Amino acid sequence: VAVGAHVLDLAALQDAGLLSGPELGRAPGCFRSGSANAFLELGPRAWTELRASVQRLLGADEGALRDHDELRRQALHDRVSVQMHLPVEIGDYTDFYASKEHATNVGALFRGRENALNPNWVQMPIGYHGRA
């Protein structure tokens, strides 16, 4: 989580027991898995729980992070020293031609400019397998 010029390590906070709750408790190692997939699978209640926990921990009246130097060193890193990674593992997806311009440009690759847009494009969405 970006916090100004820093990044807050959720795994370190979870390891310290600061992110436990009924929803987050269902996946105790979800921030150590290398992607956010396990956390995202918990659903909106867990997302809300995490947001509330982070806001509380960063609040002026909360000392759990502020008053513990070692935990702060483990959980708060300079953003420039952190290597960002793809947050989720994408397994499969379907994409759609969402605009006339997109559909025309792609259609021109397959059928030429004169037949780029199929006549039924405005009546029927065109989906394609994004990994094919």
C-alpha cells in the first residue's frame, strides 16, 4: 500500500497480528503469497476490513505502528527502494471490442480497411479470448 513516499508491507502487519479480523482471518498468509489473488478471493468484506485496519493503524491516535521502531522498519519502506510486481496472477480472460475505433483498427488487420467493421458490430458485442 502506497503511503506518501513509502510502501506499507501488509505481510509484515499481518505477521504482527495487526490485520487480523473475521474476514482476513480466513486467509492468514494471504499477503505472503506473491500476488494479491488470495486476498482478492476473500471478497468485499475483507477489502473493507483491510482498508479500515490500515486507516486505523496510520491514524494519529494509534500507536501500534507509530510507537514500535522495529515493526515500522519491517513494515514501512521507501518507495524508491521497493521493486513493484504485477499485483495479480491473470489466468484467463475474455476481452471485448469496446469502441468503434478499436473494432475498426483490429478489423482492418484481418479484413482490410474497406471491410474493417462488420455490419452487425453495433447490434452484437464482439468478444474474443484474450490469451489466444
